[in-house]
Amino acid sequence: MKKIILLLLCVVMSACGPKGRQHAYVLPDNVESKVESLQLDLARAPKAKKVLADEDRPLQELFEKSELRIVNDNFRVRVPPELVEKYNAGGYKAKLGLLHAGIIDELLSVFDGFFDNKPIFYTYIIPEDMSKKYAGHPIPGFDDDGFSMAYGTWPGGEAWLDYIPVRINIMHEYAHLIQENFNASKHELFTEGFADVVPLYILGYESKYPEYVQRVADTEIYSVNDLLAKVDMYENDAPDEICSFRKTYISSYALVRTILEKIEEKFDMTKEEAVKLYLNIYAMSPETNQEKLGPNPDKNSKEWEEARVQDSRVLIENFARLLDMDADKLLNTTEYQQEVLQEIRKLSE
Ligand SMILES: [Zn+2]
């Protein structure tokens, strides 16, 4: 059995082939003792290149004049000058300190032992007039000891400390910072699913959130190929809820969770172990088509989008090969995901 597993990993790896990018880590050659060897050195792990678009200069200026607040070992806040007084007076401090630091601790419990050095998460508080563009999602990070992305926080947006959707949503955004560190150019099909799978599945928030379970029960999901080729991932068909309620996000979540559950089953792993293996395979997946476009491709071009779609299909095929799934079925139908959807629906019974 061990030999078969080894062989399968080799198949996946050789499919990855030699690449231009350098990774400071390798897939372990013995899956059964792999968890120990899956440790990644964040400092050496490839960081997404900070290519700052001209339109993001105002963000850099905001960073330069902001004040730094160290909440704990894992979490730091940048406060714009106009909000320092308010922050110091306790309002934002209490919210961000309690809420975000607690959420980051919980998030890091999933990745225990994964990082050699302690990762530091940043949130940049965005003043109201810039909040439309920079708040509520990952934005370029300028702190060298942090991830390549920070979370842009709009201080008016988080009123409830223990409101489940708020917790899920904030954790979703911080999970993006981890995933972006491993590979920033992956398709939203993978990135949104990953950001949801951490709170909803691994940390079990789904079972505390009946409205979400109901939404999943009522939703007919998209296949991988539909998501890659036809659908706008940010199509908002759930305007009053958090983004996890969108049909595209549920579809993406169902896919990533299907892959995680197959990893757990095949390699007899816990959820936490499975997500580490997932990220390794994900980070090392080839991007042959994107690389063909040169070092600075036009990310608004059709060619770039097509290359990303093709590379995503290769990643799906690699997962299918590793996990004894039929790649065509995984790409073109939702059959594999139905098992996951049924598990979720059971929560409402
Ligand atoms: Zn997201």
C-alpha cells in the first residue's frame, strides 16, 4: 500500500515537472509520516510578488502614514492617522483586539506545526472614504514580517463580537492570506473554496449556522468546468448574506471539501492534516500556461484568464489522479460533490 501511495505522489509530482519557480519545501516521500515533515518555513516560502498597481498607490500612502499597534504575537493593526484617537479610546481596539485576535488564534489552530516561524497577520483599518475599494477583503500588504496580503478592515462593518456570520466572514478573509502565500495566482474556484472550508468545515462553523445549511440544501451547485469557463465567481445571487451564500462560493466550497475528504479517507488523515497536504500539492501545481505569458502578464487579458483556467484543469486532474477519482467526472459533473452536500444537508435534519 505504501508503495502505491508513493507511486501516486510521484505521478503527481512528475506531472508537475520542472518549473521556473522555487519552492522551499517538497512533498514528503512517506505519506504516513508526512505530517511532521510538512512544516513550512514561512520566511522562505515563496511570497506573492508585490507588484503594486498604480491605482493602489493611495494604499501605500495610507500604509506609510499609519500607526502600528501590536495586539499579540500573531496579530498587528495599522491605524490611519484620522482614526488613531478613536482607536485609542477603545472602540475599535476592543473590537479588533478581541474579535480578530480570537479568530486568528482559532484559524492558526488548524495549521498547528505548519509554519516554522510564527506567522503575523495584519489588518489595515481603512478610512471611510477608501473603504469601498479596500475594505472587507485582502489587499496588498506592505509589512515585511507579514504575509504578502493584509486584510483591509472597515471599522464600521463589524458590530457583533460573537455573531457567527461575522466570525466566518473574518476568518474567510484571513484564510485567504494563508492561501495567497502559497500561490497567489490560483483561480477563485480554489481560493474561495479554501477560504470557506477552513471555518465552515474544518472548524465546524457550519453546524452552528442553520441559515447556511438551508442555503446549501436549496442550491444546485455548478460543476468545475462551469465555474472555470462560464460563470463569474463574484456573481452575487445572495445579496443580503455573507459571500459564502453565493452559488459560486458554495460550488467552490463543495469542491475543495470533496478533495479534502478524499485525502482524509485515502491517507487516513485528520482534517487538519489533509489541509496541509492539500496546500502542498496546490502550491506545487504547475502553471505552465501562465508561465508561457512571461513574467509580467497582463492580468486583465483574455489570454491570462484562459491560461489560468487551463492550469486549474491540470490541478484538478492531478488531484483526481492522486485520489483515484475520474478526472472527467470531477471536471464536468457535480457527482463527487453530492456526497459532501448530503452531509451538509443532514445537519438540518
Ligand atoms: Zn473570499
